[in-house]
Amino acid sequence: MKNTLQIIIAVLFIGWSIASCCKEKESTSCSAFSEEFEQEYVCSLPDSVSEIFLVLEDMPSYGVNESDLADYFFSNLEICGLSEIKEGEIALQILVNALGEPCLNKIKGKAVFKDSVAGIDSLVNNMGNWQPGLQGGNPVHVKFWIKIIIENGAIISIVQ
């Protein structure tokens, strides 16, 4: 009888927690909400790759203007599910190879909806080529982070 009562209390608490989350986040996808989230992906590179840099003389850049990266994410909010997030931070680790091809390597975040992760993965991997990073004047493979900050349901900054 004692175990049954504990199970009933646990079920009621979980149900209340999910309902509270949905009310706070104003979303029907609250059951997929995660306070802390991390997902790692595998980026394929040729076997001959001996080094992936984290810091370079010239880091990769996307587009022609500095604002092109932010514009790309702003224009694709609905596609990748970022519009569902009311408040939070998402960090994307992107690998840009020596040819300038991007690959999402890792997602970390607070207030990430798990349903939006596949959209973010697709968005990064299909964004087109970057200007590759340079070390000693030569294009090289590099991993770096982009941080997206969302407040009141809108992206307020993207920091590379």
C-alpha cells in the first residue's frame, strides 16, 4: 500500500510539472522541453586529416557581410524550430572544413526543444559554403562555437 501511494504521488507530481512547464513556456511541445541539452554529431572528414584547429589566424566567415550569418538564422527561425523557444541560449559547435563546407558538430543549450534539434542540424549543414579558416595562409579544418541568445521569443544576438 505504501509503494502504491508513492507511485500515485510521483505520477501526480510529474503531471503537475509538465502542466506547469507548458503554462510557463506557452507551448504545446513542453514534454520535449529540456533545461540543459547537449547533442553531439559526427562530421565526416577524409582519413588524411591530421589536425582540426580551434583557433586560427583567420577564422571562417559566412557570406560577404558580417550580418549575413545572423540574417541567415533570422530568416529561418520557423524552419529550425527556434521560434518555439521563448527564453534561452543555444551554442552550436560548427566544423568548417578546408573547402568551407559546414557541419554541425554539437548543440548545447538551455531551454532547447528537442523537436527543434533536427531542424537546427539541417539548417547548419545546408547553409552553403563559408570562407574557410586560414592558418599560415592555407585553408584548414576548424571547429568553433556560435551562441544564439533568445529572449521573449526572438533572437536578440548571435555571437561567433
